[in-house]
Amino acid sequence: MPQKFKRMTFKPIRNKKDYQLALNRLELIFDAKPGTEAGDELEILGMLIEKYEAQFYPIDFPDPIEAIKFRMEQMGYNQTDLANVVGLKSRASEILNKKRKLTLEMIRNLHDLMNIPTDVLIQTY
């Protein structure tokens, strides 16, 4: 005998009220196991919330220099380590103090060696 499936009902999140209801529901089913009905609902609800947030609450990229400083801190790098990525210690100091712009070669090296997204590094500052 064929198994009957319960139909899940979803609708786009169009306003703040819909968004809040979706967040409340997400909180209730947050620990749902993947592959279960609640797990499927959690996954789809997450996608709807993500789409709404991307449209109405976009997050800008961080300042390129602040991103470099943050990544240096994460990696335990000091100015000498950064100098090995950008060329000279004086150049590293100028970059960190926003007195020198990043060159294309520096951006490539920072991306390759420190895994900082190029989209972040190419912004003006």
C-alpha cells in the first residue's frame, strides 16, 4: 500500500511579520534531525529566511585593512609575517596605516596566503 505523505506548506517571507513567524518556527524545530519531516522543514525554512535577510538585511563587506588585521590576529601573524606576504616591513606598516593602497599582486598574495576573499580586498578604503 502506498505511503501517504503529509504536504508541507510554505510561502515566501514578504514582510516583517512573516519573517518573525519564520524565525519563531525555526527556533522550535532547530534541533530537528536531517532526513526527517521536521529536518526538511528546517532546511527549507532556513533557505526562505536566508533569502529574505539577503534582500532586506544585507551585510556589507568589511574594510579591507580591517579584514587583513582580523585575519592576521586569527593566524597569529605580526607585521613581519605580513611583510613576507606584501614585500617589505615598511610596506606592511604603510598598508596597515592606510597610507599605501594594495596592488593587484598584493591582493593575490593576501588571497592565496591568508585566504582573504578578493571581493573584500579590492574595495576602496
